[in-house]
Amino acid sequence: MAVHLPPLSGAAEWLNSEPLGPDDLRGRVVLVNFWTLTCINWLRQEPYVRAWSQAYRDDGLVVVGVHTPEFSFEHDVDQVRRAVTARSIDYPVAVDNDYAIWQAFDNHYWPALYFVDRDGVFRDEHFGEGRYEQSERSLQHLLGIERDPVPVNGVGPEAEADWDNLRTPETYLGFSRGEHFASPNGPALDERRAYDLPERLGLNQWALAGDWTIGAERVVVDQAGGSIAFRFHARDAHLVLAPAPGRSIPFRVLLDGEAPGPSHGVDVDADGNGVLQDGRLYQLVRQDDAVRERTLEITFGEPGAAAYAFTFG
């Protein structure tokens, strides 16, 4: 039996559009994209989705983004709105704060793509990054056209990962999913504690220095000068961060104890300086030479910074 597009009801808000449903979209080919603003996998997929939306809009394609939050601060509609602006997303986005649309689709992944024909019937799906040419061919088939693929070139955190040199996995820092924590005195849940770095970090280990509180989904620095160190092997290193409300928090990144220079990410300068202003993913490192094992250390100039997860590329 064919599976039809379910209602897109229950969103806290719609951006770039009035609320849409299956009746509004019938007669159009629809690509539904589940995302969350801090997800590196979605960020690397997004330039393709954006390009398809623009290239095939006049042929009858409607892209519908569904923002379903992973971390608690991602429920803030203003944060989602800023992400939409920063990524030049001009297609409709449902802010799915209560997981209503996620559950209607029985979805389990960020990012996820669902391909719907003009009669509202699901014809294809894809979870995670990759498979871009096949996905575009699926769209063309549903639209009844045949063209060369749209050229896409992601920049900054949207650039494709260096998969051949990626040896460090996504690593959560909160108590509920955190692993590979290496501070000598061990973690304490929801308790302010002074932590120290070990004499040496093994590959894919991380540690805290200074006063921190480790919560279920994040670690929060309680005193200026607190730092996080991580030993990784990847071209890119990113960290999901959020400030205390209304705060702007300076930070400094060192790579193997020195300023990153030309290996700085887009959110820090060559001296390693950056500012935490919004809750989002921050690119701290992009190695400009041969990728090798490195130690990143980020130090916060004021209390109130919350760190959620490291991702790599």
C-alpha cells in the first residue's frame, strides 16, 4: 500500500511560509528535509538541498525543512530563525519543537530526506549525508526532467568532510551520553567541581580544566579561565556551544599549545580568538597542511559557556 505524506501540523511556527499541509502541496513534488541547526551532517548536506530548491523550484519542486531540535537550546525559535538566515534558506521551514512532525513521519535521523510525488506518495528516502547524485536523479525523475546535476561547493562547515583522514567520532560532553572523559578526578553530575587535565591525552580523549558543572547534555564553565582539551585526528574540529542568556563570551583556541595560525577554523582568527554569541556549531580548526593527530584546547574568558558536543570532518 502506498504511504502518503502525513499532516505537517503541530509546528510551533513556520518560517518563510504560512503553514503547509498535504492539500497545499498536492500537484507539486515535495522534498522534506529533517534537520537540527547544530548537526554537522546536516550542515554538509544543506548546500545540496538549497541548490536543488533553487534549481528546480520553477519545475514544480517544493522543499520543506523541518527543524526538530536535538539539544534544549535549539527550541528557541530565534536561534532557528538566525540559522535560516545564516544558511540563506528561503524555502518553508516548520519549527517542530514538540516532535509532532518527526513522529508523524516516524523519523529517527538528522538529516533525513523524504521524496514525495505530485500525488502525495512517498517515492524515496535517504538518511544522513551522501548519495547526492542519486537523490538529485530521484527529484528529476519525479519532476519528469533530465539535466546535468547542479554544481555544489560547500564552504566553511558546509564543506565535505575529509573522510580518508577522519579518525575521531562525534563526541558528546554531557553526562548522559559523554564518553572518553580523561580528567583524573572523574566526572560528577550537576555539581560544580574543579577539574584538571591529565599529563597526557590519548587519541579521542577529552578533559576539563578549571571549575565546571557537568549536566546531562552539556558541560558549563563556572569560572573564567576554564578550558576543554581534546586529542583528535581529523581535518576539521567543531564544537557545539551556547552562551548564558544575553552573554557574549570570548574564547581562545590553541592547537598543540600554540595559536592555530593558518589552521584556524572559520569561527576563530589566526591567533585563536573567537566570541561565543549564539547557540550553534563553531568551527575551531581546519588543518591547512597534512592531517595528523593534534590536541585542541579551548579556554573561555568568562563563565557561562555551555559545550555540548565535538564533531569532526
